[in-house]
Amino acid sequence: MDLPKYARIEHERRWLVRPGPFEFLHPKSFSRRYRDRYLDCGRLRLRAMEESDGLPTRYKLTKKYPAESPDAQPIVSVFLSLEEYEALRALPGRELVKTRRYDEVGGLLFSVDVFEGLHAGLVLCEVETDSAATLAAVVPPPYVVREVTQEVAYTGGALARARR
């Protein structure tokens, strides 16, 4: 695969999680609320990251490039100022809001996303690793229902564009 300039490969797997109380999460887990806007003009995601611990909100723009496998995609991100974020937010796009908690299982950091709005009740778990070999060896947490990495319907862009 020819890697686009400045891109890195994101090795990632995703699973559905049964909804319910989240006592299974690591007791020192922190949360972060993501307000994503998937722009209609391509494969761009604008993100506002609201920290739970009082830190200032951060903003970034990300592009995930098409790839042969959804578990290894080239990705490029850049952090933005509030002014840059607001200017790009004016572009046509679709919103997706979730709260992310983190859980450490077997030495790996898993993120558990609880969605709002149209997707209220949907909970996804994901893990990102530094290599395909490490990713393939991941043992998912016991609270997952089934893997959805290969299912396009569970990608952020598809969820943002979904209708009831």
C-alpha cells in the first residue's frame, strides 16, 4: 500500500457491547465527550473533544483514507484552533455525538463509546494497536457481543449518515 504523505496506519478493531451499567470499566477510567461532524465534501471528520476533567476542549480535523481492510487504514490528523474549527464547522456535514470511557484489559487500552441522539443505546468498543500482528492477537473484553470491524455500517461516517 502506498501510504499518503504524513499519514500513519491506524490498526483498529471494533465490537458491539451489550448496553447496561458500565461497572466493568477500569475504576480509574476517565471520560471524554466527542462531537464529531462528518463533512459532506469527502472523508473528513471534524472533532471537538470535551474533557471530563475540566481541561479545555480540543479540536482536530482527520481524514481516513480508503483501504483494502478496515482494520488498517491510513489516517492523517491536525489539531485546530477554535477559530479554524468554527470555520470548518460551517461546512455541510452530519453530526455524531458520543461519550468515550477507557478500560484497561490485558495491558491494552480499550475505548467504550456510548452514543447519543439517533444512536442512543448503541455502545461500541474499540482498540488500536501499533501493528497488524498485535491487533490480530487481541483478545476482546468479556463484555463485547460480537466483532463489527468489517461491517461498514458501524464506522463513524456511516453512523453519522444513517437515518432512523
